[in-house]
Amino acid sequence: MHPTTEGFHVLLFKDAGAIPNNPGLPLIWWQAALPPAPGPEAFEQLFARNGWTQSWRNGIFDYPHFHSTSHEVLGIARGSVRVRLGGATGTEVELQAGDAVAIPAGVGHQNLRASADLLVVGAYPSGAEVDLLRDAGADTQARDRIAAVPVPRSDPVEGEDGRLLRHWAAARN
């Protein structure tokens, strides 16, 4: 199932200091990637089918953070959450059950407010080692690691011919 163009968003963030973001790869947000309240199994199966594994179930941390060694996909299985994407100078969005967000390495994300029933499923491209950082200034190699993270072989929502791959390949050329 491919979401409509109206429910597909591409967001690119500039370096925000402590949160480096990704200089070339945009964040991809699918509104209604799955039907509302799909349950965690639906996202786990979708992501795994498309090569994004190491899935987990939980929420989103309430402090700004990023990953320098891997991209991440988040699927909202239940509830809703207001998140800040891109660090202090980024964008606030409301994610609803059924939405998915592919977050490139380096892009900051933070839970600002969530419904009591929020359940998120996260996953990573196969084989990825995942770190969690809060300040790129404290890790002088973070930006180098972010730049070295490869584009995955498959879009976590739309598969091998997904729009994420087209946007990310274009950004890397």
C-alpha cells in the first residue's frame, strides 16, 4: 500500500549545532502509511518485509536525540504524539496511529507530548549498529559517521521501488 502524495512529506533540516541533522538526506513522513490503529504487528511485519529489522516497541524519548550510525523508522501503532524533528530549529508535527517516519542518521527527534496510549514500533536497516547521542559537540566523529551511513536497499514502507529511495538517491548524487 502506497500512501497518497498528499500524505507524503519530505523534510530536510539544516545543522542545528548539538543536533547535526543530515546534510543531504531528507526525513520522510507517510501519513496513514497503514490504516489507523494498525497494531504493532502490522508495522513489524511491514518493516521486516522491507528489510528493516531489530524492531522494538516503546515510545519516543522526551529529549532531543539522534543516531549517528543508522537510519531509523518509527511507526505509530497506537495513539498520537507531537514531535520536534530537526532539533531546536526544526519542525513540530503531530503523528497519528498509522503514520510512519523514516529518520536519516543525524536527524534529531523528540517527544513533546504524547497520548497516554502511545505505542511506537521502531526498526533499522538490516545489520545496522545503533547508537544514541544528544550532542554532536561531545562526539567529534559524529558528523563523519553520519555522512558514512549508506542509503538502505529498501524503503521501509514502500519496498524496493519506494519513494524514500528515489529521494535519498537524488540527494546523494
